Amino acid sequence: MGHAARRRIAGFRVVMSWPEGGFAPPATEPPKPRGLRARVAGVAGAVLIVGGAATVGAVVAAQQHAPQPSLAAAGATGPSGKAWWLSLRHSLPVSIEILAIGVHSVLLRLGVKPDGTMQVPPLQRPSLAAWYKYSVTPGQIGTSVIEGHVDTKQGPAVFYRLGALRPGDLVNVRLADGITAVFRVTGVRQYLKSKFPAKAVYRDATRFAALRLITCGGAFNYATSQYLSSTVVFAFLVTSHPAGRRKAAT
């Protein structure tokens, strides 16, 4: 048997072998007629090969990549119109809903790790997003930050489709006082983690109520099991629903 060439398909190492010349060697003598048992064994072997190939194909197809922000969705990082004067009083966020990408999540509350960096939601609860408790509450003047995982080894997580948002989409955040704060997306951008503009993303807005949604994105480094980029959604408060009104903005 010749050397084996290795390729990666959706993270799996596939090993293929072929003769050194790249083609099967010619037969040295005419093939002998095969009996019924040989023909049955040959058919069974072919079925196993086809079945194995179909299984690999199904696994590869199942490993879909999360949507990535398009250049057309980059939009703006600041509000427009009258958004600068809208604000809500302090009230802890309870849940988030983004109808455009099918997100419905209770919000966890996270702080910072011992090294001073922002915590991330626990991998054991990938379907839940989390509010950064040292940012303002959603709707207050300033920048509120909500983060979530894009996926785990088990599959898509809460912000798997965050990169598919477009300017104009709405984000609804329900607060503890019953009010639903409604934010409009103005831009969706992706940044390399090595060049992440922390000041532009996290700094407090001084005249309006801003919201940042953050998850991982871009290429995946299999050696470190880390994504190389971050997807950031910029949104701003445009209205709110009073307590008791349950219908989310659409």
C-alpha cells in the first residue's frame, strides 16, 4: 500500500490511500470468474463503502458554519435621528428576544474573571445569553453589553445566527420592572480578537442608550479550540413597551 495523505474536512481528519503512481496497477493476469459467494461479498463491501461515505457526508453537512456579517451589514456604530434623548430608568434585564434570528433567552448575569477580563456564559448552558453586570442596564444612558456563545461541541448556541442580523432589525430586552426595551440594530461587524477595538465597543455612550451584542466568529483555530474573531452588533434604544404589554416589537 502506498503512502497515506491526510486532509481535514469540517474539523475531521480524513485519511485516503492510493498507490504511489496515482493509479491502480494493471492486472498481471486475466480476472477469474467469481462465484455467487464472491459476488455477494463484493456487493456487501460496496454497500459498506457507500454507507460509510454517506455517513461522513452527513457529518460534514451537519457541521454548518455560523452566518458571518456581510459588508452590507456593517452599517453605523452610532444612532441616528432622535435616539439620543430616549432612556429608561435602572432595572435589571430579565430576558432577550430577537425575532429576526429566533433568539429567546433568559439572561444570566456575569462579571469579570480574576485576570480582569469579562466572564463568558458557562458552556453547560449554551442556550442562554448573559448581561455584563458592570455595564448599565439596557435602556439607560450608556452602553449595555450582552454576550452569548456561538456554538459548542454539541452544536449551535444562543447567538449562532447573530452574524445574520442586519441594520433595522429589532432586539427586545425585558426588564425586571416589566418594561420591554426595544433596540434597533444599526451595524453588525466582525473584528479580529488580536485587534479588538475595546474602547469603541465597551465605552459608555454619553448621550444615548446603546446596546452591544457579542459572540465569537470568523475562522476557527483547531489547535487552540478558539475562534479568531468576534461578531459585534451595535444597537440603540428606539422605544419601550410598558409593563403588562407582552407583545414584542416586530
